[in-house]
Amino acid sequence: MGITDKVWSAFTSVIKLEDKVNRQSEAMKSQQQKIEDLTGRVIRLEAQLELLTGVALLKRLKND
């Protein structure tokens, strides 16, 4: 294996590694977006739960 083959092999390895890094980066961005969406949903659910809990407490106090 000549020096040209070694250099070519090194270049192809770097290109493959860069492709893997780019794919991982895109996957991470996608996962981050999903996490942010789920966080927003949980926040909305918590707010609804607090409101419903407050209403239930007021009704209970009113009836007692």
C-alpha cells in the first residue's frame, strides 16, 4: 500500500466520520425538539390540573 492509498484512506475515513457526526447532530436536534414539545405539554397539563384542583377545592368549601 503506497502513501497515496494511505492518504486516500485517511481522507475517506474523515469524510465518513464527518457524515456520522452530521447525522448525530440532526438526530440530536430532532430529539431536542421532541423534548421541548413534551415539556410544553406537561406545563399545560400542570396548569390545567392546578386550575381543576382549585375549582374542586372551592366547590368543596362552598358546599361545607
